[in-house]
Amino acid sequence: MNTETNDLNVTGSWVYVVEDDASVRDSLSLLLQLRGFSTAVYDSAEAFLGADAFERPACVLADVRLPGMSGLELQRKLSDHHAALPFVVMTAHGDVATARMALRDGAVDFLEKPIDEQDLMDAITVALRSDHAQVERARSREGVLARMQRLTERELEVFERVTGGFHNREIAEEFGISQRTVEVHRARLMEKLQARRVADLFRIRFELDGASAVASPPKTLS
Amino acid sequence: MSELGAARNPEAPGWQPSPLRRPPEPVAESAGLLHAAGRSVEPPELLQWLFERPWMLAVVFCAAYLAIDAGTDVFAIGPARSTPWNPQAALALTLVAVGGLRFAPIVVIAVVLAELLVRQAPAGGASMFAALAAGLIYVAAGYLVRRLTRWTRAEVSPRDLSALVLIAFGTSLAVALLVGPAQALAGLIALSSLHLVSLQVVVGEALGLIVAAPPLLLLASGAWRLELVGAERRGQFGRDLMFLALALAVLLTLIFELRPFDEFRLSYLTFVPMVPFAMRHGLFGAAIAVPTAQLGLMVALMVTESRAATAFEYQMLVLALALTSMYIGVLSSERERAARRLATHERELREQRDALAETQRTAATAELSAALAHDLNQPLSAIGTYARAARLVAERGEIDRDKLFHILDQIAAASSRAGQYVRRMRDFFRTGSMQSERVAVEDLIGRAGAHLRDRIDRAGIRVETSIEPGLPPLRIDAVQAGAALDNLLGNAIDALAAVPPPRRIVVLARRQADDRRPLLRITVQDTGPGVPEELRSQLFKPLATSKPHGMGLGLALSRSIAERLGGGLSFDAASSVTTFHLDLPIDEHRNE
């Protein structure tokens, strides 16, 4: 659950290079490999989209101007996808409008050709770290979801009330059960959710509410 | 007035030289424009001042009306004293036409007063009733001119002139129908001479209106400013009018004083100076010239002491003269205005075209340099990246020589690609430095194919080449012709990216039957989605492109290359698949 990724080592992660100029493509792939990244190259956006499942964490390094679908279109297509790959765009034009459009659509960085190695490494590192974090988040959310599945109906209700800021006494009154029973439910659900303190429950609730693809979202409190 | 007007005009209020436009060199033209567009039609200041003071206006108007009535009370016929021309009617009509119906009472009062004072009609008699009715008829005529014609507000058309003439005749007929019977009732004339008197009244009234109403209407409403034809001639208006008066004086002297023949036989000569004057100065010129001629004729008749009946006969001549001159004048004005509009329109069109061409040139230059930067940046970027990779390889303890050599070879290749591109662009920009060389058609097509081999293979495109056997070698700049061909092939490859396989490009080379000179036609066809209909008309213009990120320069450049080489580049709209023809000259004796 550690989202502090600034000193995370990203070497070995995947960089997908989408570039139609053979020499540029080849040289980038070579340099990135020498820097310790895994690379896969594609000569068009279509070829990239047609590829099989991607290794994660990873990022895309794509030229803006490609035959057929452009780099910007590819970026848009990927960002619609819910597991968006971080995107770094390159151009030999250096035109501001394209850069602005790419960044607005969520590109990590915009590199101008000829590409400065340091800029390239910085951009790739930022992109990969962000994907690491994304992958981490997804993984932890999956764990939480799996644990939530194990709660009984009543435990789920108690979880909602507790994370909604209600006292045990209030919960007991609402359900017409004793405070003692509420405490039992609470202890059991904390155990199932691997929560040590009440604060952990709040964090789980926060994470669930923030997730877009939650299987059974907690009922809202009126 | 006229000299001053012409000299002052460019600095007239409202005229502002726009800094973006070229300063208007022909003063006449710009001044003319100003008149057509800028100046509003307003009565002269004195008249406006009078309009605000109805009592004063009434006094002035009645005085003027009586003065004119009395002043033209010559050659009066019979006891009813009907005169051969009644310009005072025009004065009445003008007041209502310019000022509106609110001045109707003044008109009626003036007409009745004139009947009382000038003709000394008995108050309360039938002729008084007739005068009252005549006043009302003038008011109606003025109202009709105001509502139905543009005399008082805009440029006068032949239709407006015809309307005025019809109103004049209608008015005179109505007045004649009133005055004749009234006078007969009053016992002033015998019933037997009623028809003659009526005719005299019709002619006198109609002539008065037709001769005097146009200048009065134009001057009183201020519309005369719109009628000045050709601003450059305004300086000459006074001079020309003097010449006209002189010519008329000479002619009238000849006709009436020297009398080589019966005066009627020569009277048509008065048309001679009138027609060119009307031609030259338009409707306003005619409107001024006609009263001048009329005055001259009246003076001549008075001097020669003609009989009143003769005076009436001459009025017919003046009527013809007036109508002819005025129609010529109005047509001349129209023609002048049309010519001016056309000139303005043409100039605007030319300016627009120039601006457009300039914009396109600028845009083309900008796009061209962007394209140049892009195409140079690709190999430069590759070189830089390879160099860093090479350094990384070299930094390692155990050097992978094969890898290093591969990288260095790639650097050399990218560098030579950049150099080739620079050379090609330089060749293209350096006009007139085309290097002719003998090159076989097969080689030209082969080289272009080799450039693009990589892309063709990647896209899985099958290229079918068919070259007519026995073609003579070309004598052209192979680099430039190759660039144009490259572009066509590159477009075909791009187009095919949008369709699923099988992808096919057909390249045909054959002799083209041309009337003037032998041409080689290289046809490039692809089975891509085709050129969108809306793009076809501007296919060869810079910046037209169907590729989302294309520069839209390729075809424009390629065509100019082909044309520079003495050939051409065309799109075959009739073909069912995308087809471009690159024509190149195969003149063996071409020397360059």
C-alpha cells in the first residue's frame, strides 16, 4: 500500500516504442535496452493496438505523426481504457498546439526530436513510476475487494455505520440489537478486513469509494 | 462650386485612408465611390432652415411662386392668359415632394394668390375654384413623386424619369380639364375654342413640370450630389455649361435672327449641343441644360417678337428636346455608375486575390520549413540516440564490438540520409540549377521504389510495375523527378494503411500521345480509399491534405517540380481507383 514511488527502481519495466521511422525506432529501443528497460517496438498505432496483452508496469513512447492512426489518437484511445498506460509523446515538429493537446489528454511528457537522453530518461522514469503506483493501487484494491466479499450482510451494515461515524450505541439502537452484539460484529469484521484500528476501516472505506470498478459498492448512508 | 468640389473632395469629411489598404491612386475613382456610398441626401441648409419656420417658408414660397408666374406670363393667349410654360407648377410639386404633405396648405394658398394677383381673377368666381383645385392637384403630384420615385432620395433611374414624365402629363391633363370648363363657365372663352385652350394648358403645364421639376427636385433635396457624373468632370461642369450656352446663343441667333431659312427648318439644330452635354454630365447636366435652352428660346422669341401661337409651337420642340436630353442624361449616369461599380468590384477582387496569394505563399513557406525541420529531425534524432547508445556500450568493461559496429553503421546511414535530404531540398530551392542527366525510366522508378522499400514491405504492399518496352531515356533532373515520384508512391502507401490487405500499388510507364511533344506518363495507382470528393478541387493547393497529420505540401511541390521539368502532374478523376499521372518530357534534343 505504499504509494511513495519517487525512489522506486523502474529498470526492467517495459517501454513500448511506437514510431514509424525505422532508424529512430531502432536507436531508441537500443538505448532503452542498454539502460536496462525491456522494450517492444511497433511501426504504427494499429500494430500496437493489435498486440497481445501487455506486461505491466509499462509505458508507451509514441511519435505524434504516424501513418494511419496518429499518436494523439492512440493516446486518446488508451486513456479511454480503464487500465490506462502512461504515455510519452515525441515529435519532430516541436509545435506547441500538439504538445498542449497531448498534455491535456494526460500525456506524462512531450519530447522534441532530436531527443535529449536525460529528458527521455526522466520522462520514462516518471511514466513508469506512475504505472507502478497504478498497478499497486489496483492490486491493493483487488485485495480489499476480496476481503470485503467475506463479510456477512450484517457485518457489511455495521462496517458502513462505523465508517459513517456512528457510535456503537446508535448502531445497536438502529438494528435493535445489544451494544455487545455490535462490538462482536465489529471485532469480527476488523479481523476479516485485516484492520488493526478503526482508522484502517476508514482508509478501506475511502479506497472503496474512490474505486470506479467496485463489485458491490457500499450502500450510502442517509 | 465645381472646381472647389473636385479639389477638396479627397479630404472630405468621413474619408479615412485605411493603413492596411493601398492608398487610392486614382483620385477620381475614390471620389466617385465616396459620392455613391458616403454622402447622404439632405436638402440645402437654407431650405432646412426654412422648413423649420413654416410662416417664413410660406412667405418666401408665395413670393417666389408669384414672381415666377408673373415672370413667365409672356405670350399669354386669350383672355384666360394661359401661358406656354408654367414652371411655377414645378415649384409647387417640389415643395411637397421634398418637404412632405405638411406644406400642402402653402401650395394651395400660393396658387390661389397667383390667380388673384397675377391674372386678377375675380374672387369667388369659377376660376378661383379652378385655382384651388389646381393647387390640390399639384399637391397630389408632389406626393406621388415623393412616394413613387427616388428623385428626392437616391440615384435616379430611367424608371423614375418615366414616372415623373407620366405624373407631369397626368397633372397637366387634370389641370386642363379643370381650367378649360371653368373658364368657359366664366364666359372667358368660347366653347368652340375649348379644345385648343385645353391643349395649350396641357402643353404649358407639362412643359413647365418637365423642364423645371428635375433641377428643382435635385437641388432642393440635395440629390444632385448623387447625379454628378464622373467626379473628374465636375471641374469642367461650369466650363461646359458656358460652352453650351454659347452654342445655344449662336444657334438661336442663326435660327431666329439671321433666318437663312424658315426658323422651323433649323430648330432641330438645338439638339446638337444638348445631346453631348447630357451624355457628358448625366441627368444633372441635362436637368440644368434643358431650362437653359428653354430660357434661351423664350428670350429669342421675345426678341424676335414672335406671335404667341408660334411660341406654343416651339414648346413642342422644347418638350422633345427636354425628354431626349433627360433620357440620354439618365442613361449616361447609369452607365457611369455601373462602370464605377464594376471598377470598384474588380479592384476589390484583385486585392482579395493578391492577399490570398500572399497568404498562401507565406503559409507555404512556413509549412515548407516545418516539413524541412521535421524530415531533418528524424535522422538527427536517430544519430543522437545511437551515439548515446554507443557510449553506453563502450562504457562497459567488456565491449560488444559487433553491437558497437552496428550502431556506428546506423549512425553513418542516418547521417547520409540527412545529407541526402538537405541536398535534395537545396536543389529544389535553387531555381534554375537543374542538373539534366540521362536516366532510364526503369532506373527512375527503381530508385524511388528502393527509397520506400522499407515502408512497402512493412505494410505488406504488392507493387506491380509495368514499363513499355523501348522507351528512350529521359533527360531530366533525376533527383527532382525522383522526389515527385517518391511523393506519389508515399501517398499511395499512406492511403493503403487505411484499408485491409491485399494492398496493391500499380506503376505504369508508357509514352503519352500529346499533340505538341512526346511525353512519358508514369501512372501511380493504389487500391486505397480514394480521394474525398471535397478535396479533389484543391488537391494541388498547398495545405490541402486528407492525412490527419500531413503537411499538405507534397502534391503542390511535386506538381511544381513536374512543371519545372517541362511535364505535369494530374489526378485522374475518371478512374475507379486512385490514379495520378506524372508526365515527364522525353525530348532527345532537349538542351539544358
